[in-house]
Amino acid sequence: MAVPIIIIMDINALLIEAIQKALESAGKEFNLTNIPSVTLAPTPKKEFGDLSTNIAMQVCKLNTGCKPEVVASYMCDLLKENAARGTLAGQIEQVCVKPPAFINFFFSNKAVYDVISQIEKQKDAFGKISQPGKGKKVIVEFVSANPTGPLTVAHARQAVVGGAICNVLEFFGWKVTREYYVNDEGAQIDLLGDSIYARYAEFLGKKIEIPENGYQGDYIKDIAQQLYKKYGDRFKDIAPKDRKIFSDYGMDCVMKEIKKDLADIHVVFDNYTAQHKLTSSDKVKAALELLKKKGFVYEKEGAVWFKSTEFKDDKDRVLIKNDGSYTYLAPDIAYHKEKYDKGFDRLIDLWGPDHHGYVARMKAAQKALGHIDTSLDILIVQLVSVYRDGVLVRMSKRSGDFITLREVIDEVGPDVAKFFFLTRKMNSHLDFDLELAKKQSLENPVYYIQYAHARICGILEHNKTKDQVELKGADPSLLKEEEELALLKKLREYPEILSSAYEALEPYRITDYLLELASQFHSFYTKHKVVSESVQLTQARLVLVSCVKVVISNALGLLGISQPEKM
């Protein structure tokens, strides 16, 4: 009779269930009234086992008078009984308490070996324990850089992080729409036009100063030159009020370059939504009328205000200024309302740190319109500092002194750029080392991971054409070396890593995991021959490395990074 395959996450679920039952019993034994939820985490060192829970310490924080080590010891005895004869029988080899009061679990080899059957069965779907987004629609708005200049490395980070989040959401069943919001009107667009006009005038022999806070980069000169070549001196006497042609022409040129740069790092948007189309329609007015109808709008000092303080914002916000023009907030409210009107179940925005203070008022507006808190996620992506030869590169978009996405792509390539942008939490500042990124050596993290994938491809291809060892029927119990078991345990973590990256909307967790997996593979490969004198052991090791390949390929794909078969 075949032994049933136990799905990896089910073991964790069984373990949490067993801990909860032990906790309930401890609650009765020690008169505990406040019971927290149970969490599991990988242990930092192999001598501590595979998984650990700090539940005894957590429960004693909430219940004065109990001792964590006593509660942990009591629960440990119950869990040992379960591991011997209960739902965890055959899966958990050892349960013990480690100071100060952690309860640690050691998996049996059987539980570890099961991951091979799981990967062979699920292949590229390995890690997809469930599909929480099935039948649901999400719109992810990211990058949305003002069309006033090339994409900088800060925009590039938003693009890469946003693209990876979209891939992860799709993996878990969501129907994803990728959207870029083009802020194509307002003071910054007027400054773009005036800056281009000043450079255009130079081609006519005139001397006109670029306005204060205008745009100084070489790209402004290039756009002005294109415009001069196309129109000559047609606009030599143009009045300031008629200079919209300069801002329109400039935005068109900039957006073409933005789309090209994004395409070159394989970030493609489904929609580009222009702000001017929103404000020229009746959608903004309709959104504000709805807020007014709900009682969240009032007039004061000739302006129209939104009662955002009723939704935990620190102060009320102006929607229409006393000159009758909209603030930035008004069209943004209408823009988000339109997303809901289109039937999206969930909205996700990625913003730069300069918009951090905007989060509360936008969330307040959506709550005022009747949408639940959890339907809108606003994620802040922090800035990037670029280092060259250990020296910080100073950047300012308006002065024209900045590193563009195009420069980074040309210098290090799209794969390396994307990986480096994904190596930190999005709300943490990122240091980008151009010299390290350019290295094609194991010092370079993405090269290190891709080399592991390519090396496995070479092993499998050699077996296919030369050795021709059949992979079917391999016996995983032959994998007993420390490095083999470490690889199996690392593979077993993948569904949890994906789940946590999905729940937190944090792709960096996948990059961290990939580095650890690649490191363990290279360690295994250095110490052990995949192809040995034993056909059975060769079979088992070929299956093991093929499983590593599946996971590396899957994870790199979610990050939008290629999986080379040769390097």
C-alpha cells in the first residue's frame, strides 16, 4: 500500500493545531485567561531544530504570575505525546524546550523527504497552497512618475517592486491589472514647458532664463532641439499663455522614453490613465458630490473642505481652493472611486516617500465613500542611494544631476538591476553598489543564484545525453548527507516564504530565500558528486537537484528575472 503524501503546509497546520490544543490545556492548568494566537518560525541554527514557537513567552506576557519555562515544559510533554501517537506521528522526531522558553520541533526524515514528491507532483505550481485571490480583481498602480524627466533609480525600484508584487498576486489567483497614473497637468507640467521653451529660445539666438525650480537636464535641451528641428522659428513670438505646446510635446517625448525603459526591464502596464481626462470629465465633480451627500464636505473661507479628521486624519483637507481650482486630493479621490466603480475588489498603490503624508487622507476618502479599510493598500517605496567606487552619487532631478534607470540598465543589465532593487524591504532605504552589480562572479548575488540554476541545467542535460540515469522511481531515503538534508529542508520552506511574501506584499523575502537556497546548493555540489558509482544514489541526487531547479526557476520568474540554462 502506497504511503500517502502529506502536503507540506498541512504538516505546519497540524503542528499549529497541536500547539493550540496544548495551549488550551495549559490555559486550564494554569488559569490563563488571555490566549494569543500561535505562530511558528524557522530556527536560526540547525541544532535548535527546524521550527520553533515562542507561545509560552507570549502567553505569560498576557497573564501575570505564570512562568514561561513552566508553561513551555507542560506543553512540550503534551506535544511529545502527539508526536508519538497523535496527528503528528511519523512527522516530528523530537520536541524540546530551549532557553528562555522556546518550544522547538525537529522534523523526521520522512517529513523532509515528502517535499520531493510534492515538487514532482506540482512542478511550477509548487508553493501555491491555496488561491485566495481566485475570482477576484486587483488593480496595482505603481511608478506613476510625473512625465517631466527620465525614470530615476527611485522610480526603477518602484517599477521592479510593483512588477514582482503583481506576479506574486497572480500566482495566488488574483486577476491583476497593472496601471500607471500619468499626472499630466499642474505646476510641474507648466515648469516642464517653460524649461523647454527657454532652451528652444536658445536655438533662436535668444537668452531666456529657465524658471526657478525648472528642469535643467540635458534631456530638456534634446527635446527643445527636436522641437526646433520640427517647427523651426514658428513659435518665436509665442505668448506665455499659449506655450502649452511645449509642455505637451515634452510630456510626449518623456513618456515614450519611460515606456521604453520599462519595457527593457520587462515591466509592462495594462493601462496608462491620464489625469487630465479625469479632471476634464464630470468624475471629479461626481465624487465630491457623493462625499457632500454623505455629509463629509463643508465650505470655509471660500474653499471646499473634506472632513478627513472623522477618519483619523490629523486635519481636514481642502478639495477646492478659493480660486475654484482643485487640489491634488480631489482628482485622486475620483481616480480611486473610479477603480472601485470598475469592479476591482482590491486596490494597491505604490508611492514614493514624498507622498507618505498623503496616505491617511486617501484612506480617509475611501472610507468616507463606503469602502472597507482592507480593500486599499498604500505601500511606500523608499529612495535609492547609488554608489560608484564607494562614493555616493549625488542626485537631483531638477538640476539634471541624477542616475537614470536607462543608465543602470546599460551598465549592469536588467536582471542584475531588478534583483538589487528587490534585496531590501520596500520601506527601507536601499544602497545600490554599481561596481558590485557589474561583477560576474559569485560575489554578485543574482549571478550566484543564476549560476546555481545554470549548473543544475548542465547536470541534467549531461545526464540526458550521456549518463541517461532514469529519474523515475528514485528513493529519497538515500539522501542522508548533512548538505542533502539541508537542501530538502530549505525546499520545504518555500511555500511558507511565498505565503509570507504574498501576505506582506514584500518580494524581498523571496530574494533572501533564493540566496540561502543557492548557497546550500553550491555547498552540496562542492562536497558531493551528483553522479556517483551508485545508480540509485545518482538517481536520488538528480531528483534532488531537479527539485532545486524547479524552485529557483519559479522564484526568479516571480521576481521577473531570467533563468539562464548556460552561463
